[in-house]
Amino acid sequence: MDRGIYGVSVAVTILSLLFLSSSASALPQNPTAEPGRNLSSGSGSGLINSNSVLVALLDSRYTELAELVEKALLLQTLEDAVGKHNITVFAPRNEALERELDPEFKRFLLEPGNLKSLQTLLMFHFLPKRVGSHQWPDEESGLVRHETLGQDNVHLSKIKKTGKRMVDSAEIIRPDDVTRPDGVIHGIERLLIPRSVQEDFNRRRSLRSISAVLPTGAPEVDPRTHRLKKPSAAAVPAGAPPVLPIYDAMAPGPSLAPAPAPGPGGRHHHFDGEAQVKDFIQTLLHYGGYNEMADILVNLTSLASEMGRLVSEGYVLTVLAPNDEAMAKLTTDQLSEPGAPEQIVYYHIIPEYQTEESMYNAVRRFGKVRYDTLRFPHKVVAKEADGSVKFGHGDRSAYLFDPDIYTDGRISVQGIDGVLFPEEETETAKKPSSAVKKVAHPRRGKLLEVACRMLGAFGRGSDFTSCR
């Protein structure tokens, strides 16, 4: 046989074997597995395909519930549950989560510190078994209890008169709305709230309404720095007599409020002011809602470097930062003049270290406080209003909106909800007076008048100029 033909036949044989081996590896290893059931890997994590009930939940009319599942970081948990067994999902409609849910309760669920409560609430809507509408208990069976993925219990029932299917106190409005090989989704009218989450919410709400301070012992103040000492290991007994002197019991005014700046430290005997300014600008960006103010500080390099130089020399600064909504209200005329952005920012920088507590105590004690600004000689007027600190006058006023965004002892950033402008100085024109100015003669002393009279009585002429 020719060597060329023999080589071609060997190559074809090798390619055929490779194709058969790849096809065999693509086939399911367990032919007895149920169709649509996810195959578990060696670690036990399920592999989700496009026909899964979780994919249907993310791409259905229950998008609000799907968003909450993503925010609660439960996707991996649900994938593992689907990989082990079928599931049943009780999905509330979007309107129930968008408009009909209590805003305060929704805010409570979305707070970062309440992630555990959000996870408990969402797992209350998932059953680790498949329960279709045909498996619902009838009127004679009464309540049938099922355990959820969150180790809680829900009760399924049917109303005798109307025949409505119920899960706890919520009605099933779309039975078997989405069916997949690994689960089923039932649409319900409203959100299911487990008792533990409701009790946690009521406890947090009642604690916020309490204005009294529990007697945990009097705080101790360092007499040198007039600052609270760090809590020691031995707790002060409740009801102990106060140890605060009268100096520390008074509300600090403008002369007491600014915190003393620490002395210059570091290798070069000065602060790294540029690093401090970059740090607080980065904090503004991470905080959110103050991008416009941060952009102005970043783009105006001369202003940022000047602030860094002041901090390096040991000065302290308080920045009243308007939020993005306030900055968006600025007109083109207010920003078009040369140096206008710098002048606006200068008026929002106070050469003192002020915090929310110090400013609020000052306005409560004195009623109205004037703070110097870097826009000399204009000052910012602060007063108490609606339980907060209000800056400015009339329409050009702003409230302390986000207090203590950044406080490091040298730079303090306080968020406000408006842009401040100095008062317009109106000078009244002086009218010229029509009256003739009368020249006043210098008044002579008593001793000189008596001498002139004596000289006149004797009939002698006087050479004194004052006697003429």
C-alpha cells in the first residue's frame, strides 16, 4: 500500500476516535436520572440550567422578589437547594412590594445591618418540596403545615365558601404560574412575613422612639483634653453620681466648640495635608450624593493644594459640602464668572474644626452663631431650626443634611442640602447736606479769660492773642 494513502487512513481513524470520546463525555453519566433534574458535582453544588425555576424567577413578573433575593445573597443557597430537590416558590406580585409594602418596613429590610432578617423573610417563601395546585389540601383537611427552607412553618389551606387557596394569610392569585422540572412558582397577593422578622422590626421601631437614656453610669472626661475617656474594663455602676465638672456640663459655644488641633507630627514636623485632602475627597465619592462637590475640588487643583497647605501648617478646616441636588440648581450665570466656583467653595470652608454636636450645641446655647469663612470677610450664619442646624438666610439657606461624613481631627465634612451665598451688601448713598457748616472757635480756658478781664479793668492793652 502506498505510504501516503496509509498515513491519511491513520489520521482519519484517530479523528474518529477523538470525536466518539468527546461525544461520550458529553452524554449524561447517569441514564436513570430524572429529566430536568440538575446534576450534582462532587462538592454537592447544583448546576443550574436554563430551564431551572430560578432562571424563570429572575425572568418573570416577579422581578421585585428576584431583586431582593440577589440583595440578600441567597442565589448560591437556592442553587444548592434546587440541586438537591424540587422547590416551591410563593412569589408576591411586584405591586405588593413596590407600592403596598410599608416604606418603613422596606427600609428596615434593606438596611445593611438587617441582612439576617431579610434572608429569613425570603427563605420563608421557599419550600424544599414540590407542591402543585392539585396537591392543595381541601376544605375538610383544614390547615396543612409545611417546613420552609428557613426552618419555619407555613400553613396551606382552602376557604370553604370561596374555594380560594391560601398560604398563611395570603391568597394564591396565580396557582402554578410557572412550572419547571425542578420547581413551581405560585403567585401570591402579598408578602409573607414570619413572626421573628415582625418582632425584630417592632423591637427596632420601639427602640428608635425611646428618647430617654438608660442609666449606664456617668461618663468620665479627661480634664486635660476635655474629651470622654475610653471605657475601661470595670463598668461604672448604674445610678452612680455624675463625675462631670460644671465646665463639661455646659453646652460648648463658639469659643469652646472648636477641637484643638494636634501638634505637627511626622518626620518633617508637619502634617501631610495633601494626603488628608485626598482622603476626604475619596470619602465623599464613596459616601455617594456629593460627586459634584468632589469634582469641583478635584478639578480646581489650586484650591485642593491650598487646603492641603493649610492643613500641613496645622490649621483645621470644616467643609460644608452641598449635595448633588443642591449643586444641580446652580445656574450658568453663577458659574460662568471667572473664579466663581472657587468663591463658592471658599464660602463653604470654615477655618475651625466643627462637628454636628458642637454646632448644634452652639446654636442651642446662643441662638445664632456666625462662623468665619475663607471668603473673607463674609461669614456663615447658623441657627437652630427643626431640631437641626440651619445655615444662611431665607431662600438661600441650607440644613445640616448628612452630619459627620468625614472627621479626623483636622478636616471635618458636613453635608448640607443647599448652596450658600453671602448676603448682598447694599450701601445706602449719602445725601449731600444743604446746611452750611459752622466753624467752631476754640474755647479759651477759664484762667486765660480771668486774666483778660483783669487787664481790661485796669485799662491797659493786652498783647495776648487770645484776648483779641
